[in-house]
Amino acid sequence: MKEAINEFSNWRQFKVKGNTVKGYDREIRNFCLFLRNPDIVKVTLNDVMDYLNGVIELGWDPNSLMPRCMALRKFFEYLRLRGFTTLNEELIPIPRKQYKIPRVADEENYKKLIEIIPAESHDPRHIRNMVIINLLWDTGARNGELLSINIADVDLEKKKALIRTEKNRGSRPFREIFWTEETNQNLKKWMDKREALGNKVTFKDPEALFLSLVSCQAGQRLSVKGVGELLRRYANRAGIPYINAHAFRHHMGHDIINQGGSTADVMNILGHASVASSSIYTMMTNVELENRYRTFKGN
């Protein structure tokens, strides 16, 4: 199975983006480890179900089953196309997603988050992290989209950048994002610090705007996981609930609607392929929903 996984990942990288390949590869290798690297023709549906039930028993989020099952389906589909007599991939169930109320960042917690970062710090990590949080708030861009920005993509004078769209690469592979003057000043500060660092060390990814500053990965493009960790760390220090990068995106969708914008505005600013996708980011809950109701029906 290990050899088959290597072949599958090499083949898959020409079909989908790199992060998807890595995700599928990781999930299938976990399954391979569970079965102690068996012969692929000996894997049964019972093996798959034992693995999935074990994941649930260990306390994993039920929604984590969906990417595991999709990875296994694609893997066994590939093996079948190769001519191997293996498990029919269509027998692997795709669990129904359990929907939860999405996290939505608010202005109060955003201010607490940036206030915890030392304002006059010369630590490049604080300077970099401040502008990442600023950009998440100002643009509503996806985490991976921000991290894909290169130095050449940034226009400080016009306070905008060209980004590579993650989810709508067919009809709209690129779009522009914009930010405020305050964010622009912090971005200038980071770019100056980044240039100073580049005079001392050789960057492994010299084009990337945001670089890892951890010793073992220094000079590489910052990862999505890295942004998640910095947000978690600052949230803990600020004493607020964890705000992930997507919570900023939900805030942007809500903010556009609350200020009189349309769903089409949300679609274009957030880079959605359709208005249907945008509706998820404008769904009101809790206090916001009640206040909107009271506007129409009174107290």
C-alpha cells in the first residue's frame, strides 16, 4: 500500500493543488498505518469501517470523516483505473456533514487581538503577525490566498494587491484585494523589516510576502497552519475565544450586508464563484439576527 500511495500522490499532483495532494496523502497514510501497510488487494470494506469507527471512538470531530472518506475513495478509484482488483470505492460512505454556527469575528475581539501585540516591538514576528491580522480583517481573503501573495503583487501606493483565488480558478483565477491606510502603514513596516532580514540571511522563497521565521523553516513561505497557530496564541493571551482566519471572512460578508451592500457585492469582494456561496457568509445568528428581527417587528 505504501508504494501505491506514492504513485497516487505523484499522479494526483498534476490534477489538483499541492495542499490537496498533501491532505489526501496524509489521510491515506494514516489508514495504511492502521492496517500495517497491507497488500492493496487485501483491503476490505470492513477494514475501512473499523478505521472510521475507531476515529470516532478516539473523539475526533465527526466532520473529519468526510475528507478521510473522500481521500480513500479517490485512492481506490485510482487503483481500479490502474487495473487492480481492489475495494470498490463507491462502497466507502461519505458521511453527512454536521453543520455548526460559524465563527464570526467582531470588532471588539479584533481590537483585543491586535492590542495584545506589542505596538513598538522590533520583533519581526510581531510586525509580520500584526499586518496578517490587519489584512484578514480588511479584506476577508482566505488564509491561503493571503499567503500566496508575492512582493511583486503588492501596490503600497494604491493599497491593493493581486491575489490567486483558491476556489474559483477556472473562470476567475485572480482578483484584487484592498486595505486601509492603517494596514498599509503596518505593511510598509513589515516589508522594511523583511528587506533588512534579507540582507542578513538567504530566503528559501525570496518572492513570498510572508515568510516563516521559525528557525527550522526560516525563509520559507509561511504556512496556513502557521497562521492558525499565531491566531490561537494571540487569542489565548488576549483572553478571547479562538478566532480562526475564516471568522474574519464571515465578518466581512456580514459587514458588507449591514452597510447596505448586496449579495453580489459579497460575491465579488470575497471572490466566490456564485451568489449561492456568498449566502453562507451573510447568514445572521444570535444577537445580530434578533436585532434585525426587532428592526422589522419592533420590541
